[in-house]
Amino acid sequence: MASISFTQIGGKNPVAEFSRRTRPEVRLTRPSRVGFRVFASESKAEPDLSVTVNGLHMPNPFVIGSGPPGTNYTVMKRAFDEGWGAVIAKTCTRLPLYAGSGRGECRLALPPFMERLLPSLEPETYRSWAKALAIAPSATSVSLEADKVKNVTPRYARLRVDGNGSAKGQIIGWENIELISDRPLDIMLKEFKQLKEEYPDRILIASIMEEYNKAAWEELIDRVEQTGVDALEINFSCPHGMPERKMGAAVGQDCVLLEEVCGWINAKATVPVWAKMTPNITDITQPARVALSSGCEGVSAINTIMSVMGINLTTLRPEPCVEGYSTPGGYSAKAVHPIALAKVMNIAKLMKSEFGDTDYSLSGIGGVESGGDAAEFILLGANTVQVCTGVMMHGYGVVKKLCSELKDFMKQHNFSSIEDFRGASLEYFTTHTDLVRRQQEAIKQRKAIRKGLQSDKDWTGDGFVKETESMVSN
């Protein structure tokens, strides 16, 4: 493939090296709308969608996001066969058999009220109680069985353009109240191993989540890594389900807790670790900074947004309705895309300014249904783009459409690789104060141009007398 070299107006150091074939080129210069001066060879070669992230090579940047599309061997195999760049399995875990404290096996017989109270304690309080009550990490563990994680049906609700529950409008929002995998951990681990044996060159990432228990995290990581998975994505962001056990967003929203847990994880893990961020927080850069500082190689953003989908105006019951009742859930699909872009932009700027984004990766998530949606994430600094709800709505074959549309975008701008435009739009974000200053300067410049000619090259000869008069001061 003929190479493309470029120079960004304003400056940007490329963040990855890609091999380039050398051959004579005809160099053409044209401006690009994204702020580059592009020098493109006259070649009809297809753009290269492959990416290398944390040492992991993917044929394209499209990744199955953790959720139902990665819930078992059959569907993950289907994703690889359809051509997805990588697959992140549905979140799995293991929990102690002891259901009292949810954190360890107590050597003392506790009154029932204390057993009920332990899971809700703040970390510092729990540590002091644990020391006093001689609570030790459980030596026996199992995956979450049906009596620990039990999903309900229906567990999804959709938001359509024309509202009022009409089935005819375009789906723009999707809510789920689904929990993490309710399948036995041993079965999921067996399927991970089988997939890696059948697809050794494809990237399989395990999504894991645990309670506030160092030994539990270490055991889970050890067991998952033995299957040969290529990386771990840590679910610090599930907005619903078992917050009382310090799981999911309960960790991602607490930077002190997050730092400690990330330390446990990265001291044990031998494969790349991505921390999945919650959007249900005021400043998403704070947990992102903590995760990266604590050893994580990458960040994924965003998980679903806490929401109430709506009320059925006929029954007056909330949706999704389970036996007449509901609970807040996670919001996804097209409607969250602008929110996700803002979060990814903020994280990318943080990574570039404080960490140097050559050493870390960013995976964009939220409302991706087209190649253009993916291009926006990449322009804001994402290395990969995850799709979950989009697969549930359009099927695994949507990856072909995504790749085709992303290639069309790259051809339009003469980009030969993902790195050619990754992060290209970041420099155009500034403060509102700076926008005001820039506009005032532009207005002054336009007024000056209208008032008179600025240099000899501006003379046109049309209306020569008026052009002359425009420069007379009296």
C-alpha cells in the first residue's frame, strides 16, 4: 500500500509506528477539513483498518462490547466469524459461598443484624470491623449461581422518536436492567479457552467484576488468565446490581476505593488491563486518572447511563415493567452518543497532557451504529470503538457496514490508516472564554478587510477607484 505522510496544523506527534511499503509516489497537496495538510499518493489501495493496541493486533477497530453479544461461546464465535476486530465477553465474576459479609469467611458466629450490616459498610469501617471480628478472605469460592444473580424478563425498554410507546418510530434509546452473567464461571472459562484454541490470532478480552476483596480479585484474575485471554476489562461502571457489595459503579465512583482495587488488579495481572469508566459521575477524568496512575494500560468509556426509560401512560407503570414494577437501569443506543463523545474527549485530553497517549489506549463506547459514529470517536483519540446495543439491534453482520463506511470516510480525506487521523479533532476544543476571544479577533480582521486592502496582492482592478478610496483616511 502506498504511504500517506501528513503534517497537522498545530502539531501532533503520531502515537504508533506502522510499517510502510516504499514506492515512488506522486505527491498532491490539498487542505483537509480536520486541520491537516495531507500529502497523498495517487493510489487506489484500500485504507488499512488494522490497529495495534497495547501490543494486541486487531484487523479493525470494532470491538464487541461487554454484554449479551458476548454472553457465550456460540455468539462470540459468530462475532469472530463475521469479522469483528475483538470480542469482550459479558462480565463474569466469582463470589464467596459465605453470604453474610460478602467479603470473607467470619471465624466468629455473628448476630443476624451484623451479617446484614457488613455488606453496606464503607471500606475504612469494614477494615476496622474485619480486624476486630477476625474476618479472613474466603478460601472457597464459586461463580455467581442462580441464587446470587437472577435476571428478570422483560429487562429491556426502548425509546422511539415519536414517543408514547409507538412501535413505528426509530429507536434512539435503549434501557436495560440486566445483571452480569448468571452462567457458572467454570463454564465461561472453558468457553474462553475453547475460543482461543480455535481463534488463536483473534483478540478475546474477559470482562470481570468482583466485590471489595483482594483475595477474590486475585483468584478471579488467575483463573481467567489461565484460559489464554488476551486482556482484561474491569467493570468499574455497571450502574445497577449489587452496589451493596462494592461492585461495578460503586467502585468507579469512589476514587479512593478505585485506586486500591486497581492496585490489587495490576499487581496480579500479566495481560493488559482496561478500566471501564462510569458516566454517572461529575468529572470522568478523575477515575480515569486514578486507573491509569494505578497501572491500567487502557480506559474504556462509557458504560450505560442511569435512567428511567418512561411511564406507560395507559397502565401508569414504569418500563420495563416486571409484575407491575421496575427499577432504574442503564441507558444506551444512539441518544447517548453525544454524551459519550464528550466523556471520551475529556479522557483523551487528560491522557495526552498527563500520560502521553502513546503508552495507553482508549476505547470509545456509546451509540455506534455507523462508520461515521466510529470516526468521531477516533477523531477524539479513541484507538478502538465498542458496539453492544448496536449489535442487539442490527445483528453481528453490522460490522461489515461499519468497516465499509469507515473506509469511505478515510478515502474522502486520503487517510491510509487509523493513526493518520486518531485524535485529529482534539485541538479544536477550547474554553468558552477562548471562543469569545477568537471570535472578537476574527470580527476585527473581517472589518479590517472590508475597510480596505491589506496588501498589494489584494488589488483586483475591478472598481479600482473604490479600492483606492478605501485606503484614504480623509
